[in-house]
Amino acid sequence: MKKLKNIIAISTLTLTTPLFASAQITNPISSPDLSTLLNRIIDIIIMLATPIVVVSVIYSGFLFVTAGGNEQKITLAKKILFWTLIGALILLGARVIATAVSGTVDSLSA
């Protein structure tokens, strides 16, 4: 019974493969080159992450204000602000790296 299932699976795969092989596959991203693709991806990431950075900075400021001298809350607020700024710098660094890569790719293709 198991051999029969394997034979049916192999023959079905063998018979249907040419149908899928001749199908046209389109590019869902529709980027003409690598530099455009990188810039679009970085733009989307920055667009999604910027509000998160702003909210995190506001939240850490709120924690600073409401700490009332409590060292643990102040330490938590400092940690949140520090890691938020690190994340923002990584976002800016990603933009710089993407610009450098796209410039290098453009100069190689020219």
C-alpha cells in the first residue's frame, strides 16, 4: 500500500511538473535593480520603526518624570532611553549602509 502511494505521488509530480515549469513568474516587488530594492526595504523599515522610537522616547521621559527619586525607576528609564537611541542609530546606520551599497552597485553596473 505504501509503495502504491509513493508511485502515485511520483507519477503525479512527474506529470504536473511541466505545467508549473512553463508558468510565468512575475516579480511581486517590482524593483528594477538591487539598489532600488534595498532603498524600498529600508524605507519601509524606517517608516514602521520611527513611531516606535518616538513612543519609546516619550515613554522613557514619562518614566523619568514619574520616578519621584526612585532609583530603580530612574535606572529603568535610562535603560529604555539608551536602547531606544541605539535602535535609532541602527536605523540611521542601515540607511547609510544601503546608500553605500546602492552607490557601489551603481558604479559597478555603469
